[in-house]
Amino acid sequence: MNTVVVKTRSNVICWRSYFALCKPKVVMLIVFTALVGTLLAAPDSPPWLTILFATVGIGMAAGAGAAMNHWADRKIDAVMARTKNRPLPQAELSPNSVLLFSLSLAALSMLILVTQTNMLTALLTFISMIGYAVIYTMYLKHATPYNIVLGGAAGATPPLLGWTALTGEVNSEALLLFLIIFIWTPPHFWSLAIKRRKEYAKAKVPMLPVTHGVAFTKLQILLYTLMLFVISILPFVLEMSGIIYLAGALSLGIGFIWHANKLFRNKGDQHAGKTFGYSIFYLSMLFGFLLADHYARMIIRLWL
């Protein structure tokens, strides 16, 4: 009887460990922005099956990249307080099983995207996975304090991938969605890096607050946030979206600038955690406003 209980409990731990490898909270935001990309690109009568397969395929690819990140960063994760409880540092899974899981998930995501969307989406998704799991995690992260700026391109692709899954092409609107996340990524991540700078220094990872100091990093966060504010208005300027999105983008942008400015003016890492938290709220709501505006304008067109 005791053997059965132990075995069942072990299976639960194993399942949860593999699920944790996929960084579900991060992947949820990735999947949401990808879904927004598909819905913005879809015609008035969306091909829901294609949208479903595109969302699942992109989400699985993101999970595969996250699992590969766990595998590549297992030694660093063991040193940092934020990551020491992950499955590999806790020896819940072996490195080989994590690597196999990541590669299997990546292969399955490619199979779904190639057969159910198009080759362009599959190719761009594959490049994004390599960009994050290999180029950023294994090289850029250790090579330059501007790693997240250069490596952020991989994390900015989900809405573009969603767009290409429906259209089979990359156009200016898809690139604008990509640009918004690309510019959002540095102030988002540097806020966390300020909070965790001692851990990064201990792990010998040259994050910007470690190499250039907290004050310089805060200035960069503020400058990128101001740049993001301008770029976030472009969908309205280019008539990609309407007044609902504009109102949301302006209010959210002002809020982000307020947090970045407060972080800049406060000493040390005060307000870094709140700035990081707001950045996640900002991106989620910004893409939510894009979607709400899209369907509001569609309803108006149908009425007229």
C-alpha cells in the first residue's frame, strides 16, 4: 500500500516538474500575443481550426525553448535564489530527460506548424526557438550586458508568427506588433535584473545593472519606456487600430512612464519589482486593447 502511494506521489511531482520546465506563466503571455496576432490577421469569418493549431504549435515551441533554457542554465539556476527551486537544481529531473523533452516538444511543434499552417510560420518559429534557446541563452547572455536587447528579438516574434500563420506573409502590421514587444522587453527585464543584480553577479552573468550600475540601467529603462510610448501609438497613426486602442495605449503608456520615472528617481532597487509587475500588466492589456478595438470596428462595419 505504501509503495503505491509513493509511486503516485512521484508521478505527480514528475508531471509538475515537466510542466514547470515550460515556464507556464511566461508562455501564457506568449500564447496570448500570438493569438492576438492570428485574430488581427484573420478575415471576418476566421478559420478557427487553423487558429487553434497555430496557437498550440507556437505555444509548444515556446515551451520547448523554455525547457532548453532550463537545461542550458542549470548551473546558473542552482546559484540564484530566484531559480534554485527549479526542477533541475532540485534534481527532480535529469539533464538528459529535460533535453529529450525539449527536443521532442520542439519537433512536435514543428510538425503541427508545417502541416497545419505554413512553412513560413514554421521556419520563423524555428528561428525564434534557436534565437532564444541557443543564441541568447548559450552565448549572448554571457557575452554582453545588452544581451536582452539583442536576444529580445526571439521573444518578440509571437504576434508576428500568429499573423503569418493566417496570411502566409510578413507585412508592416506584423512587423509593428513585433517592434512593440521588442522595445518592451529591455525595460521589462532590466527592472527584474535590478532587483536580482546580486544574484546575477554571483552567477557571473553580465547583466546591465551588474556591469554598468543601477543608475545607468534605470536611465535606460526610462528611455526605452519613452520610446515604447511613441511606438505604441503607431498602430493608430497607421490606421491599424482605432480610438479604443489609442485610449488604452495612452493610459497604459502614461502608467508605464510613471513607474519608470519613479524607479529612476528612487534609490537602489526601490520600485523595481513594481515596475517589472506593471510591465507584464502593460503588455497584456495593450494587446487586449488591440483585440477589443479590432472587434469593435468589425461590429461597426457590419452594422454599416
